[in-house]
Amino acid sequence: MSQERWDAVDEFVEAQLIDEDPALQAALEDSERAGLPAIALTPSQAKLLHLIARVHGARSILELGTLGGYSTIWLARALPADGRLVTLELNPDYARVAAANIDRAGLAGLINIKIGPAIESLRELVAEGAGPFDLIFIDADKEGTPAYFEHALELSRPGTVIVTDNVVRDGAIADPDSQDPRARAMRAFHELLGADRTGARRVSATTIQTVGAKGYDGFTLALVER
């Protein structure tokens, strides 16, 4: 199997199952024009996240890693009219692009963009009693994932779903000798989940490997139990 084949399958699936959407397409184009890194979710991945939120009946969502607002728009569209979404972004330039994209999509009233280091924003949310959130999507800098997950638990309730992206790192999480700090962080994240499984049992989790336009990676889905 090759990247060319993975790309072709993604293109076929998107053509069959995902409607063309001017607001989402404009969000990607404006992000590219502004020089943001091309690391947004693919349409298929974003729709999966959207469907998870809808199936779960989420009314409140926390997102770590706004980028240009592409996944933010998908998530917000899963919310009811009185729902809320808080999204955390380190880079103020990215946040400005995202805010414009979100406004064009007609979703500004549902979304609060908090600018600054994610760990500081998470601590502020905990201190404010901003939780619990029904769905939390972790897609910020990978080295911070273990700490982000621990804080996400403080903003959860039994039944909260936590989705963490980019956790497989081309399979590098299976290599204990990997020197890639992002792979090492994701390995530590899985070890944290493993310790929880045999200890406090706060969550039940699994990781799914994925291939597609973004290459070989995967995501972790965790259900908060207690």
C-alpha cells in the first residue's frame, strides 16, 4: 500500500459521503493564504469527530488546538443552538484567522477562543469551574499531551468522551528507543492510560491506527468512567 492509494481512497470517500461546503473550503484556503501549517484534519476525519459529537449528544465541547478553525467549525456544527465550544490556541495570528473563519460560518456565538499556552488556559478553566465538558478534543502540541489529558479529566464528568489525535506517529510509539519527542510523549500518554487501567480506572480507552491523506497515524478515544 502507498500514500498515493491512501490519498485516492480519501478522495473517493469524500466525494461520496461529504458535501461540498463553502465555509469549510474557505477556512482551509484562508489558512493556507495566511501561512498556517497544513496540519488540519482531513474532511473524513473531521466528519468522524462531528458524528462522535452528535452521537454523544454533546452540548459542551473543549478543543485544544484551534489552528485555522476547520475542526472547530465541524465540532460547533454538532452542537445545539444553546451549546458552547471553548477552543484553545497558542498563536494569536492563528486565532485571528480562526475567528474570521468561524464568523463567516455563522458560529461566533457558540465559540470562545482562548489564546495562550494550552496548559495555562486549562488551569484557568479548572479554576473558573468551566467544566464539565461533554466532549474534549486534544490536538495541540504533542509533547504536552500527557499533561493536557490529566487536566482534561479535571474538566470532565462520567460519560465525557476525550479524543486525542496524532498518537501513533508513523508507528513510532511502539519503539521504546525512539528519540522523537512527540513519539515519546505519545508513548508516555499510552503508559499513563495503561497505569490508569490497572489503577484508578478513571477511563476506558482504545487507540485506532489510521491511514489516509495525512499518512500513517491514529487517535485515542477515552470514555471517562469516574
